[in-house]
Amino acid sequence: MHPARRVVQLVLGLVGFGVATALMLHSGQGAMPWAVLDQGIVDRTGLAYGWVVLGVGLLVMLAWIPLRQRPGVGTVANIIVISMVIDPALWLLELVLPEPALVAGVALALAGIVLLGVSTAAYVGARLGPGPRDGLMTGLVQLTGRPVWAIKTAIEVSVVVLGVLLGGTFGWATVVFAFGVGPVVQVSARWLAPAGLTGHR
């Protein structure tokens, strides 16, 4: 893949990831799996939400060491770009659709799940470095040889279960996300990651 295309694909993927996160948040149909875990830890420890998100991300990156994953430009961009996109996207959604009814909420959640799966395949497929949590996915794919959808699903479901056990709350969209985003990533990777989802080159 041409270097310029890799950068463009990285940025577009991360922007899409941020928009997808905003769609899920605004839908009101259930948090994403990692957010359920974060909430559960907050409930158990009383720590500030932001510190928990940061701490979980750092702990996940420690798992990169035995998995031989290396951070790259994409890893840093993941943290910066997504956080910069979410708030403006939420503001726009609030402006256009202040209080989504059930049908609109369902549509937003489903759109968010699909967009996040496609965006994950795009930015990881650029092979400039995955984000902290997706680095766990790419590392396990390399280690086990299992398909992306299976590893992604196993991670998301495990995270939801752990989060619920800790006291986190979830909705139907959380469950659909946990079981559905992996297959979306797998299918999207056929076009967006022809060299495979290995995270870094």
C-alpha cells in the first residue's frame, strides 16, 4: 500500500471510529463493551472515569509485550484523533436529533456498530500501529492464527462479562456490538487490509 494512502486510510478510519462512538453514545441503547468495563471499575473503586479509561488502556498495552506488538504513529493518532472527533460529533447529533426516539436510537446504534467495524479495519489495516485495545486483537490474531472475527468477538464478550460482574450496566446494543463488530471488521478487512490486520509494519 502506498504510504500516502496508508496515512489517509488511518485518518479516515480514526475519524470514522470517533463518529461511530458518538453514534453509540447518543443512541442511548447501550454502551460499548469497554465502556461497560470502565464503568464497573469506577463503581467498584470510586476512581474518576477518565483515570480508569487511561489505566485500563495502559494495562492493556502491557499485554502487548508478550504478544510482541509495537506502538506506532497510529497508536498515538488513535488517542488524539478519536478524542478530538467525539465531542463535535456528539454536538452535531444533539443539534440534529436532540432526543432520539426508540426507532431512531436503534438506527443510530446499528449504524455506529457497522461504522466502527469498518473504521477499525481501515485504521488498523493502514498498518501504522493499532490503538491500545485493538493491539490486543492483532497480537492475539498473530499468536493464535485464529480469524479476526473470532478474536475480536472473544475479547468484546469477555470485556462485557467482566464489566457486568463489576457492576457495569449494558443494553441490547452492547450485546449486538460484542457479537457483531468482529464479523464487520473481518469482512471490511478484505478490502481495507489486503495485507492482513497485523497492526504495524
